[in-house]
Amino acid sequence: MRVEIWSDIACPWCYVGKARFEKALRDFPHRDDIEVVHRSFELDPGRAKDDIQPVITMLTRKYGMSAAQAEAGEDNLGAQAAAEGLDYRTRGRDHGSTFDMHRLLHFAKEHGRQEQLLDLLYRANFAEERSVFNDDERLVELAVAAGLEAEAARAVLADPEAYAAEVRADEREAAQLGASGVPFFVLDRTYGVSGAQPAEVFAQALTQAYGEHAPLKIVDSGEADGADVCGPDGCAVPQR
């Protein structure tokens, strides 16, 4: 069964929600049958690469809250993250475009290192002092730490069209599925879970979706030999 997760590296609830989902998945008895695929979603699509500002400033301008309210919200997020065993800097972080990070994640997916890179990007953005925005060499360092080749990662970042179509396709699909925010979890294209729900909610969703996940039913003519097919050993040849 496949679980698709739409998220953004700049989204704190995606950071927390991933940990909660993984907690539920660790305890799920059929976890080895679950394929997890991460998909792209930008909270600020079209934001210029060099448009970077402090998180508190972004919150006050975008949502019209006071600095005190923004700081209180960050303190609450820090507590929520800590409850999941995650580090979270409540002050001094910045906010910017995540488009290049999503492009790099699609590159990492091709090489089987998407999960590793996503975790490193989350930690770098939410827990570490050095910014991940408008710093290609920082992203290259994280790509290398995830097991990717530096020059290949650098080449992706240098080409603004590399994996751009894949990012946009994910975002169009999110819209078609009705996702207006993230994190957004889609289980077997049957159930959707929106937000950083408690682990118990994810566990319930996994159990329900898996219980209704039906194996492929084969329809044939009922004849003993079945219809002619091609396989690893070649194609059936009519003996008539």
C-alpha cells in the first residue's frame, strides 16, 4: 500500500507531522508493506530565491499578527516538536523559497535518497543556525550528507529547469486532490489525512486503509491453460 505525503520544508507542522506519522508507522504491524512517497508543495510558490526574511517578520506581515503573537506561536511549535523528540529553534530562523529544495528532493528520489535528504533539510531549517535559503553550497553539503554526489547535486541547483516539471506536477496533483495546505497524507488514493494529526489518528487511518486494500483480482476465461502470455521465459506459441 502506498502513502503519499505532500509537504514543504518551510512548514513546521510538516516537520512535526512527519515524526507523528512515523511513530504510527513504526507500530503498524504491516509496516513492511507500506511504501512512503514524499511529494512537493510550496507554501510560497513563486517566491524569489533572494526574498528571505526572519520568520517572525514573515508571520506578522502575512497573517497580521503582532510580534508577541508570532513569538508565542513559535514557542508553542517548539513545545510540540520537543514532545516528538525534535529540536526546534524558536528564534532566529528565516523564511524563503523552497523551490530548489524540492527540485533537489526529486533528484534524490531518483537515487533512492529522498527520505534521507528530507530529514536533513528539515533539521537544517528548524534546528540548525545556518540558513538553508539562497545558499546552494549549503544544500550541496546536505545532499552529500544524504549520500548524493556533490557535483551532480550542484548541477541540479545550477539548472533552474532541472526537476522543475516534477515539482509543478506534484503541486497540480495536490490541488486536484483538494489539498489546500500541508502536511497532507493520502493513503492508497482512498483516504486523506490533513494536518499534523496525533499518531493515534495516523494509526487508525493506516489500519482502515490497509484493511480495505484489496489484492488484484485476476479475471480469466476459466480454461485450464488460461490465455497466452509473454513472460521472462518468452512468449507462448500457439500449437495449432
